[in-house]
Amino acid sequence: PEAPPECCGMAFAYGLRTATEVGGDTYDHRTLPDGGILLAFGDATGHGLQAGLLVTAVKALFHTLPPGLSLPEALLFISEGVRSLRMPRMAMALTLLRRDDDLLRFAAAGMPPLLHFKAAENQVETHRTLGPPLGQLKHFPYTEQRLRLGPGDAILLCSDGFPECLDPGNRMLGYERTAPLFHRYATLPPEALLQALFAETEAWAQGRPLADDLSFLVMRRD
């Protein structure tokens, strides 16, 4: 989408930088009939044209989800759509999130952990989810997690292009650095936080071109 959503006492920011002309990372959102908001944040296998085609299909499946599905059921619906494409060695890692008042529900398939900055405690919690990317298994039992968002709390989702960013010496930035970097900038407005994370990635890479797509989704409760 051209701009993040505006709703429900939340501020959002999206950012994406591709490794080649066509990327395999994606983010999207849709407003539900009951007024809630559903967000999708994903990463197709690899990057380039084939990954871009898979992203296009997944976005179409996201916008045609049958009403009333739980988040795990929605993941399975999209997964069956991916399987029906018969694209060998291709899969889609995806996180779905639903925002209702101060409750955030999310379910993930093969994505890096969700990070939750708790403003009242000035700490970041890491929420890992188990499950393969979509399109690999027919009936995997994906699960839903729920978080209460307090005033000033922030959420960060990233694609694996962030922790796996390489410096000129082939060292990865690393998953162990993602939470501390998020914590460093977590009180900034979402767009400023987003730009700070891109700057940290550039500083780590020291001019080395991206080997994979890099994307972020930031959410903050007012």
C-alpha cells in the first residue's frame, strides 16, 4: 500500500528495500467488517521475479480471505493457495496480525520473532512462533498469540534481511542484536524508528549491497 493505515489509536510505519529490481518481501493491511484491522507481513523464498510472483499471489489471497476465519485458519487458507501454484522450492513466510482495542492477536509461519517494547517497564519482549513457511505442509497446526498493548508500547516485525545483513567480512548483524537495536530507538515515532533501523543496517553493511530484501513493520499505541 502507498501509506500505512490510520485507525484504532495506533501509529504505523512500513519500510522496504529490495536486493534486486523485484523483491520478495511484502506488507499489506485491510479493514474488517467489524471495524478491526488485519495486517500481513511476509517474506517469499529468495528474491527476484519468482519471489515477486509469489508475493502477488499471496496478496490476492490475503484480500480474498473468507470472513470469520481465525488467524491460524487464515494462514492455512493462504498456504493451500500457495501449494496450488505448484512453484517448486518456493514458500512464503508470513505473519498475520489483528488489532482490536488494546489487544493484538498474531500468528506466524516461518517469520523472525515479533518484538514488543513495553513502555511501562522499558524493556523488549521477544515472541517466537513455531511453524514452517506457507506452502510446505498441508495441515500444520499454526497457533495464535495475544498481547495487551499499553500506552506507548511498540511492536517491531522485520524480515530476515535485517538480522542476516552482512558486513564486508561476511559477519551477520545477528538475531541477538535486533532486540537491543529496537530498544535503543523504541520511544521514537514509528517513521523515525524505521529510518533509524535502516541507518543501523547501512552502518553494519558499510557499503556492501543487500544480499536479501529488507523490510520492517512498526506499530505504536498512542
